[in-house]
Amino acid sequence: MTEAPTSTDRSDIAAKATTLAGLHAAPEILQVVNVWDVISAKTIADIPGTKALATASHSIAASLGYEDGENIPVEEMITAVGRIAAATTLPVTADLESGYGNPEETVRRAIGVGIVGANIEDQMRPLADAVAQMEAVLRAGRSEGIDFVLNARTDAFVKAGDRDPDDVLADAVERGKAYLAVGATNVFVPGLLDEHAVTTLVSAFGPQRLSVINVPGSLAPARLQELGVARISYGPWTQRVALTALATSARELLSGGALPEGTLPLN
């Protein structure tokens, strides 16, 4: 794989941002298989059909020995996502949690290392504060001269607890519409969403505006595309799949077995 242009090539970064925005707007659903380091990024980028890469903050933090939830220093996160962006010619969107205390500056720094989109969590802050946070992210993109792809995340379902599901869905709708109104590209609603929730959210936001995470038990990608979803990601589950395979192989090897057939060659 050829090396990506350096992060100082702003025309290249701007072109990747435009490409990523177009992938979200296309009728064909965008699937991003989340990565956490250079080798996982190169592995996924080389698979036919991969059009963009997305990082997983939980996975990056775990690989560096930190608990999830903005416990990783922002400098380490920016370095990690920058290495991933430099390892591929594809557009890369980063999970930047809630912006590490300063979403505008964090996104500006991420753009500087080649990132052209981001998930930013609202963590169910008061709505006015959450909207201001999303506006700050978009302001960073404008200041850097790119059409930054904001996948504005609402944690309505993640933090639902035992609340009435209809109230939770109403919160997700209200918050998502507010983020779209200030310029977010998409609204990311993580959680195990049923067809009623997906249909309601797509109706509220419009087609190709909803972004979801697929977890065990989620609707199939083909059905999500039929319903008008823009994007599917897989969060930390891809790392868990890799670690499960590693553990399975280790048990086999320690029991006298061999490496599995079909193991990828070293790059």
C-alpha cells in the first residue's frame, strides 16, 4: 500500500473530507469496520469494499493500557489516530469521545494529523451545552478549511437506564434534530435499536442522516440500508473479535495444536 500524503497537504485532507461526506450521503450504506492501530488499519484498508476507516476510542485506549471514557491523554489519542491516517490513502474518521475537554481544539489537532471526520459524544449534557459543543467542532473544520464530517453522537440510549423507551427515543430525536440544525453531517445513535426506533429516527432526521452501531442482535446491514440508514460502525466489537481469535488460537497452540489455516501473512 502506498504511503498517504502528509498531514500538511491540506488539499488532500479537504478532498478526503469531501469524499467521506459523499459516502455518508450516498444511498448505499457506508460500513466502517473500526480499527485501533496501524496494522489493523492496513489490514482493513486492503479488504475490497473498504471505502473509509473509522477508529474506535475504546479500542485505542485499551491497546495503550487506559480505561475507556477519556482516560487516555488527548496527546496520545491524537498521535494514535494520526498514525492510522498516515497509514492509508482512505479517508479516516476518528472517535474522539467528547472532545477531551476542548472539542474545538481537539478536532483542529486531529485535522492537523489527517483526520477528516469524528464522532463526538453529547454524554446527555443539557441540550444547549451539547449543541454548543457540536458547533465548536464544526467551527474547527471551517477554520481548517475542510468540510469536516461530524457524526454527532447522542447517548440517549446508552444512558437510558430504566427510563420509558418512548421517552428515550423522543430524546434521541430532539437531540439529533438539534445537531443537524447546526450543521452536523449525521447523528450517531448507539444502542441495540429495533426497527421501530430506526424507522422513527430516519423519519425525523431524513434518509442518510442516521448512523448506528451494529452489535450482536442488531438489524442486518441490508435492512438498515432499506430503512435509509447512512452508516454502520462496529465500535470496540472488532477488537473483541480479534482478541477472541487470539485467545482461541493460544488455547489451541498451548494444547499442542497448530496455527489456523488461512492465517494472513506478515506485512
